[in-house]
Amino acid sequence: MKRLLVFILLSLIFLFSLFSESEQPLSKGFLFNYTIDLHGGSLYVDDSGQSFLYDSSFKFKAEKSQKQYFLNATYTGLFSSLKFADFKLNNGLFSAGFSNNLLQVEAGLFTGKMPDTFNARIDKVYFNLTDFSYIGGFTDFHCNFTDSISLKLSLFAGSQKTDTSNLYIVFGKVKSPFFAGGHISLNLPYDFNLSSTYSAVKIQLLSGSNDFLGDGLLDYFDLELGKLFIIEPHTVSQSDTEVVQKIKTNIGFLYSGGNGQATTFLDTYNTLFYPFSYLYANGKADLYFLSFAADYSVTKNHFNLLINSSLFVNIYSRMNYFYKATYKKNLFYDGSIKRESNAFDFSNGDLLLLMRAKVFYSHVFSSSIKVDFFLQKDLALPLISSKTKALFSGESEEEIKTQSSDFSSSLLRTALLSGLSLGIQIDF
């Protein structure tokens, strides 16, 4: 990870050096452009609370002789008051870049911090994180080899830490000494596209005095093949307005998984009310999906409509855990030994449908000011079997099968308000 961060830093230095490659003043012969982008909306709303995302960015661009230099600063805030996730997260990003007809290079730094405690409760399991923060860097390269062949490569890396927190049965610190990943996308002739993403997060569990308790690894991989279809543009005879329609299809495979283990001993938490003299736990999860996606867009005059749909099909998913606990033998505990293990299999063929509808309206107020408005609605629809529902609800398959479908007003409120956002972008 250190080598990647050094590489990103060197990319930033290289980009800034491009600004000073000429002895002439920077402003001479340049055309300047500024962009302000503001958007926000709800992520999820239910009876326990709501979660919101808001984002603001400023971009400066200088263009000369088909060369562009740009700077970007972005702030993103995430707020949630839901029962299973109560937190506030502030994120910042700064980047610089250069582009011409053949190449685009961008590099930057990002950071985030929770000013308050992150609280989560799922059934009887609860934990909180204090002083959560992270920092990292990224770099993007985009190269056009021919009119129909281009390559884009993105890399990122960083680290994360927390202070001593309540982690359900232990007090400790959650730390990620590194997280890293990359994305590569190759545009091919005849409007085909091949892309792949990989990311990994290393997690460590430490005691309040920084003793090592356990570790784990989370990783993600996908591979997609896409094809873009452009429907022959046509004009509306009454107004001579051209209508442009595009359809993009994707098929892919994705994997997400994780594993970890942790151990505590008597001297780790030698306090009166901590119940265990020894505790060992491990867990593993593997999720495999096929993905199918179709995007449709139509542009007419100042309006643009974009509809995205993605379908994920479970082909194999399994989670398992094991733990062994030896209780202390004192006034409060009897010194018994407890073991437990279990495995959960999702039903093959479980589906998750994601849909997004986005409406744009563009208006040019003068020769130098352009404003874009958008309204967006996201919808997630899980189509899962009673067996899979039973894993999350705590009820038996028979109880779920006999339940009648009850579409209450609270469910309607959740469906209407979740995933609703709007934004504005100003170019001048």
C-alpha cells in the first residue's frame, strides 16, 4: 500500500509540474471554466429513522491548445438515524488532472471522519465505533489508442482506524491497516466494453491496550462485458427536434466474500464482569452472483431521461461461523464451556432487482452559463425465497409461507421516500 500511495503522490507532483512547464503566465491564452455541483437526497427511510447523502463539489478547468488542466474539490456528507445504523460521516476529496486528445491523468487524496459515535443494533447484537476515520489516495489513467479502442485504469489505497469501542462481547479497536483496489475498463470496436474491479480490506481487532485479538479479510471481484446500441437519431417533424436514443446491455459475474477469526484470554479482559476466561470465534462468507443490466437513455431538446436496471442472480452463497467460550469460575459464572457452530445457505436463484430513473433538464442562460437540473429515484426489490427470508427474520419457513402480504402505509412511505434525490450543476 505504501508503494501505491507514493506512486499517487508522484502523480500529483507530475500533474502540478505541468502547470509550470511554460515561462509565460499561466493565464495567457487559456480558457477557464468553473463547475459547481450540488446534490443530495434520501438513501433509506423507515419508521425508525432515515438516512441522507449530500454532496457538493467545485471543479476548475483551464484549456489551451487542446490541453486541459483541472482541479477538483468535493465534500460528501452521510447522515443516518436508523435503528440499525446511527451515525454521521464527513468525507473530503481533492484531485488534480491533465488531459489532451490521447491521454487523461488524474490523482488525488481523500479522507473521512465520524465526528460522533457509530451505533448499530441488529436484533440482540449491538456495537458502537468511536473516532472512526480513514485516509487514502487514488489515481486514474485514461488512454485513447484509436477512435474505437481506449483503456481506463483506476487505483486506490488507504487505511482506517477507530478508538476503543464496544464491540458486543469485547471492548477493542477496529483497524484496517490497508484497503486497496482497482478498476480497469477497455472500450473495444463495435461499441463493446470489457471491465473488471477488485478490492480488498484487511481488518484487525485490537484490545484497548493495542493487544492483537484477531484479523480478517474482505474482498470483492467482478467481471463484466457490455455492448452499446445507438438507435438511429430521428427528428420530430413539427419542431425539427432530434431525438437520440441509446441502449447499453451488460452481463457479468461478481464475487464477494470475507473471513476472520478472533481469540481472547483471561489476561486480555481481567475484569470482574467480563464472563470469559477464553473465547475463540471464526467466520466465513462466500457470495457468488450473475449480473444482467440494461440502460436506456433518450435525449430531446433540453431533456434527457435515463433508466438503469440491474438484476443479480444468486448462484451460490454460504455463510458459517464457529465459536468456543470458556466461562470464568467465580461468584457470577460457573466455568462451563460452550460451543456453537452454524451454516447458512441462500437459495439458488434468489434475485435482487435494482432500478434507477433519472430526468435531466439543461438550460443555457447566456453564452457562458449553463445549468443542469436532475431528479432521481432508486428502487431496490429483493425477490427471495422463504428459506432466505427466514435467515434474516428469525421466523421459520412455515411461518413466513403462511403470512399474508400486508402492504401497510409505513411500507408505502419507505418505497416512495427511499432513494429519492435531486441536484443542480452550474457551468460558467
